[in-house]
Amino acid sequence: MFLLGLAGLLTRRNLIFTLMCVEVMLNASGLAFVAAGSRWGQVDGQVMFLFIVAMAAAEVSVGLAMVLQFHREHPTLDSDAGDEMRG
């Protein structure tokens, strides 16, 4: 699941799709923490998953605000259009 998100992140140029791929990667890492915690009989994996969910919620709010600002300046959501912002 993590590799699927990474492949989507590296191949797509749409900013919304990029944010969705980052979310898939975060969920995959959370699933790995929960599975490892279940395997060893500890709740540490579930605690880490709660931190990952909180971080993902913050990432979504900041990321969508940045996408809206980018869309106001450029009529497209293509991430290559942001090259002119350098400098």
C-alpha cells in the first residue's frame, strides 16, 4: 500500500492527487504500526497510529489551504506550473 502511494506521488502532477497519495502512504505506515503492535502484544502501535491520524489531519488542512492559494494564482492544479514561483 505504501509503494502504491509512492508510485502515485512520483508519477502524477495533479496537486489533489498528490495529497491523496501522501494520505495513502500515511495510512499504510499506520497499518504497519498497528499490525506490529498486535503481533507483539503491545499498544504502542495503536498510540503511534493516533499520532499519525492527528498529523494527517493537520497535513490535510494545511495542504488544502496551499492548494487553494496555488489555484488562485494559477488557473491549473498542475504542479509543474509552480516553477515560475522560484526566485
